Amino acid sequence: MKKIVLLCVSSLLLHSANVFARDNETSRIEEDRTDSPYTVLLLQDRESKHHSGDRTGGTRSNDLINLGWGYAKDAFDVYYRERKIEGAQVSRFEVLIDGYAKDPFTVYYKGRKIEGAQTNRFEVLGDGYAKDPFTTYYFGKKVEGAQSSRVENLGDGYTKDAFDVYYKGQKIEGAQTNRFQTLGYGYAKDAFTVYYRGRKIEGAQTNRFEVLRDGYAKDAFSTYYFGKKVEDTQSSRVESLKDGYTKDAFDVYYRGRKIEGAQTNRFQTLRDGYAKDPFSVYFRGQKIEGAQTNRFESLGDGYAKDAFSVYFRGQKIEGAQTNRFQIVGDGYAKDAFSVYHWGRKVEGANPSRF
């Protein structure tokens, strides 16, 4: 009898537990139904964010307009490289150049507000320089002491006003503004001094200073490479070639460094850093051991060959067939049996299908 009672009680408790669990599950399902007011609003909010973008997070709507220089806008906001510009007036936002932009009340550089800049008379000069009636700016930062009313962009990072000369926003002490001129490749001069990237070149003669190319320059007595003196050169006979090579009556140089043994009278530059004379081949001023100068040919993309070997950036490619070697492009090349990418063999590649 006791066993029957216990079984009945256990059955009743199990039934109650199942009912509770079912009711609880039903309650949870009912709360998750899409006809719940909260759920409908949540789904609408998610759908709205999916289509029009959560503006607090900096995402955008599908009608985004590219304004150039990294700027874009939609119906409500302005962005710089996907970052929302807080407070920018979308309807009257104007992109200038060099990363500058403005609306009726604010000037921006690369999306960041330039404090104190006057928007109605703001002017971009070029090379990162800009000005308003009272201030000169370089890449969005104020150039201290510069007179904006008389400022002039000279190019190559140089600018001047009525009294001073600046390089990349920094004042060049002692530079004469009335006779200052830029020469190219970072060089400039006034009546008494020659400069490279705003720094004085000690001993350089301004009246006979001449810029060659690829960073080389000379005066009556010295040769310079990117503002540094090249020792032991004859500047009166110096000749700038290309790809960093230069020569005078007796020696050949690569990027200001003398190439030992190079023959100056028959030295020839090729391309991609290759050069040769009657007895040797060079890559970026370094001799390529064993290369045959009379049949040496620069192919492009850093590849070169002679009668027996193929080279990539001056290094021999082992096993490459010189007679059927050809450039494919984008660093790829091939011969009859192999494909190469930037001088390395591409395992398994079929050259006939490449």
C-alpha cells in the first residue's frame, strides 16, 4: 500500500515538473515572438542599423558620396577615412586639396579641426601649406612667426614671407628671403648660402652651384649627393648618368660612393640599377662576379642576362635558361621549363600555360 502511495506521489510530482517546464518554455517562446512589442522594436532597430548605419559607431548609409582626398558624406554626416567628423555641416561641406576641407564655421585637415582657422578666407597654397588672413599652416599645423599676408609657396617644401624662409614649416635661420630660390631635389640657395632640405651646405659656392639629377649637384670645386660632399671628385668634369650613377674624368660613383676599378670613359648605365664597362657588370654599384659584359642585357623588373646566366637584382638564378628566358610581368618570368617570381622558382608552375 505504501509503495502504491509513493508511486502516485512521484507520478504527480513528475507531471507537475513537466507542466512547469513546458509552461516556462512556452513563456520563453512567447517572449521571443516577433509580435512582442519589444521584439518588434528591436528587430526594427537592427534592420535600420543594417540599412542606414549606426551613426554613433561611425558607419554609413548606402548613399555615401565620395568627396575626394579621403572625405565622404551621406545625408546626415561627413567622414574622413570612415571616421565620422563630429559637428561637420554636411550641406555646406567643401573639400579643398592636400587633405584640407571646410564648412561655414570650421576648417579641417585630414578630418581634424584646425583650431582658430578662419574658414571664410582660408586658402590652400600647395605642398601642404595653407593660410588665412592671420596664420600660415603646414599640414594643418600653425607655422610660428610666418606672415600669412605675404607668404609664398616656393615648392619642394620651401616657403617664404617678407622676412623669413621656411622648410616644411620650420624657419631657416639667416636665409635671405629677397634672393632665395629653390633649385630642385631639395636644394635651394640665396645670395651667400646653399641649402639642402633646409640645412646649410657648408662651403658650397652659391654663385656657381648647379643641380644635376638624382640628388647630385656641384659647384666649382665639389660634387654633392643629397647635400653631402662626394670626396675626391672633379666637379668640373662630373657628369650625372642615371639610376644613382655619376662619373668624372677618372672615377665612377654610385650614390656618392666610388666604384673601385670602374672605367669611366666607357661606363654605361642600363636600367634597374644595372651598369657596365668593357670588363665588368655592376648592380647598384656592386660588381657581379662572372657576368659577361659584352652580351649582358637588362630585361626589366630586376631581371638581366648574359650568354650563359640569368640574374635577378644582381644575383644569379641557378638553372635558369638564358636563351629562352622572358619577362611575363609583375615580377614573373619564365624559361622553357620553369616559372619565376621575383627571382625565385615557382614550384609546379607550367611555363607553357603561364
